[in-house]
Amino acid sequence: MGELSDTEGDLYHTVARLAQRTPFVELLAEASAGLSVRHNGHLTTFQRPPRIRGAVFRAWTASGWTEVSVSGLDPVSLRFAEGAIERVLAHRPAHDNPPGVASTVRLEKATPTPRPVRDMGEEEMRTLARDVFSWTSGIPDIHETEVQISWHLDERLYLNSAAGRCSQVICRVRGMVHPVAMENGRAESDRLVQGGVGGREVLDGLTAENARRVADSARALLHAKAPPYGRLNVLLAPSVTGYFAHESFGHGAEADQFVRDRSYLKPLLGKQVGPEILTIVDNGAYPGAWSEIYADDEGHPAQRTVLVDHGRFTGALHDRATAATLGTVPTGNSRRSDVFSRSFVRMTNTYVEPGESTMDELVKEARDGVLLEAGVGGIEDPQGGQVQVKARMGHLIENGKVTDLVSSMALSGQVLKFLSSIRGLSGKEDFALDTGSCGKGRTDFLPNSAGGPYLLSSAVVGQA
């Protein structure tokens, strides 16, 4: 199907030979390519991310897993990996199967791209970046604008000795416009991001109207009021709802944290943690989402995993090891940044499902408080259950109406207290997912998406 097809026979025979020495062996091969252009009105630069073509082999031994990665798929590289694993098995031969369920799935999928972004070429990408820049350059007070357009094609082939085979090719496309407004020494900015899995159609939202709208938003922030502070009614816009979902039931629900007793959520499994209207899911199979995958890096199909079901904490995210330890099944959440990084239990697309209210109804219900818009980051404490989410801007809510613009702010507090205060969720017409990345700790960053509808609760708010 892709670039790896020419080496699949050699990879298969390597697995078959190693399988004669151990009850279970698997490999993940990867080939990637990409291109990014940045334009700021003065300079246009192109960057190609490091090209990957390699594989990681993992075999079960008497003392656990052993892994070897190679930065090539030629016969010499494969023989090196095979020999390295054989030497380990000679000293620590395994006599039983590894814990957990081995994938026997056979899958072959690729991102549908009727308009392949790879066909654009450098000149067309440069032209689009300059056009987008020009749409903001004539707007008063816009001091500078940065435009970035990028695509990344990632092909992965998983094989194991249990006859599992998963081949997937995923193309991620992203466009970003970041205008900065300045006046009397004050600088403010806003950002428009269009991203997802697909082809050139992902960039269709980079229009003159949208670029000027985000530039006008940056200008307006020059005269925004300071945000309120204290415990308030808070209405979260979809991107802020997404950051909350990611930080509250993302890392805390990654089951390797359960195994290490590093999650405040572990003793709450099966218990009511929020109102009936609240459902939070992680869904690697969400079509077109930034973190869509077809299978994880252990060959288990991506799926929709319900974390909170109508207010009850019902599930966690698993790889084969954590599923075996906790007596359940893998959820398709074992992911590697690349074949040179270790595998972790990781989120994919994490979001709050829509409710049945309208935004206007939620504003009236809030009566007085603040609307937080344009989420920009978050911090979580998976052991203590604290969370902080930052927003680039917002609006006051006064007497049931959205009023004055306010500048950046942060929401913070105990997750469980925030959940118990949720009073409403808007409908599917407001639902949106963002594009971002997430690391496990400070490393191993992966594409990650989060979102939801408008969400009404209460929390402590202060200036960011």
C-alpha cells in the first residue's frame, strides 16, 4: 500500500525466525515524510522534518520485554536487530507467553485524500502562505503575522508472531495564522488553526474572511478589560472544554498511571463523579480528527472508549500490559512517538460529548460570570486531582448576557468539585475539536486532539 510494502517480506521473515526462539515477537516499521512552510512577510522558510525509515522489534524473554530499534530497513539493519534480540534470548529464554492479549487483527487502511496535499509542492505552499499573510497585512495595528502550513505523512506497519498485521498510512495537514497587534507598547495576539487528517481540503478554512476575523480579534484584545477573579460561574467554549477533558480525564485515565498508583481516579472507577448529562470519551477512530489512527502500535484497532458515562467513571485507557494487570482488554491506546521511542498508554481524541442546551440558554443560566474562549494550555495533577486551564480571551456574562471582552485568564481547582458543579452542555451544533500535541511528561510528543461543546460550571478564575 505504501513505502513499506517493498520490505514487508524481509520484515515478515525476520519475525518468523525470531518466533522460533520466543513465544512472542512483534515489530513496528515506520516511514515518514513531511514539509512545512513559514512566512512572516520578510522571510519564507521551508523545513522538512527528520525523515524516518526504521523499525523497532520487541520480543518476550524470561525477564520481560526486550526491544531493539534500527534506523534502516535494509537486510544489514534487519540482521543487526535480529542478532541483538537473539543474543538476549540466548541468556534469557522465555518459556511462557507475555501477559495480555496479542493482536490477531489484519488491517490495511490509508487516509482518504481525493486532493493530496503532497501534490502542492513548495511553490504552491509558498503562494498560499503569502496570500494568507496579505489578508491580514493591511489591517490597522497588526504589527506582524506569522503563517505556517504543513503536512506530515506517517506510514506504520505492525507484524507479530500471532499473525497480526496492521498497515496504516495517515496524512495530517495543518494551517495556522498568528497575527500580533500592537498599540502604545501593548501587544496582543490571536490564532486561527485549521488541521486534521486528510488532504488539501483541510486547508479550505484558510480564507480571507477568517484571516481578517482573527486579525480583528487580536486588535480588539488591545482594549480588552482585565478578567474577573474569584469563584465564578464559568462557561467554557469548545476549545477550553477540550483542555479540561484532556487534563482531567486524559492523563489521569491512562491506565499505566493506575498500575503505578499515580492517579487520583483509580479508586473512583465505577463511581458517580459528575451529573447525568456528562459523558467524556477518548476516540482514536474519530474520522478526520487530528489524532485519528486506525490501530495502535500494538496492533489493536482504534476505538471509542467511554471514560465517563452519564456522570459515572466507567473506563480507562489501556495497552496489553495494563489491561492484563487490571483484568480488562486493550483499548487501542498504546502509542509511540516513533520507532525510536518507547511505547506508552496515550490519549487520542479526548472530548466531552454534546448535551441538549443552546449556548444562549447556558448564558442565561450562568446569569453572572465569565465566558472563557480560545484555550491555549493546561496543567494537571494526576495524583492530587487538581487542574488548571488557560484561555487567551473571554467575555463577561452580566445579567444573562455576554458583554465586555476580557484578556487572558486561567481556571483552576479540584476536578471533582468542577464536575459536580456542571449545570449544562450545549448541542452538537457547537461541538468542535482542536489540533495539538501531547507529551508523556516532557518528552515523546504525539498528535493529540481535544474538544467538546460549551460547558457551564463554576471554578476559581484569575488573570493568566
